Amino acid sequence: MFTWASIILAALKLINEIMGAVNREKWMQAGADAEIAKISAAILQKTVAGKKMMERVNALSDAEVDDALRGLEPK
């Protein structure tokens, strides 16, 4: 026959396992969120760099663009 102490101990073990599973899920989600934030920051940085580059290109005259493109041709 079960004693009250063994029943309470079993209930506490069950609660502990449930809380552990919940915490593991939160940690995994936090890690995924951190990775998403890191990748988003990298994309944003590339977007900003691309925008700056386009601003520089758009500021060039037609002759300057032609000269720059001519410099890219293989020799």
C-alpha cells in the first residue's frame, strides 16, 4: 500500500519532470530567437551597405560609371 509520503514524492517528481520539459523548451526557443536575431542583424547590415553603395553609384556621372565599368572588363 502507498503511503502519503510516497504519493507526495511521486507527485513532486512528476511536477519536476514537467517543469524541466517546459524549461528545456523555453531554452530551445530562446536559442532559436537569438539565432534569428543574429541572422536578421547580418541581413540588415548587408542591406545598409548595399544602400550606401547604390547611393555612391547613383552620385556618379555617366562618364564616371562608364569608366568604372570599363575597369571591370577582363583584359
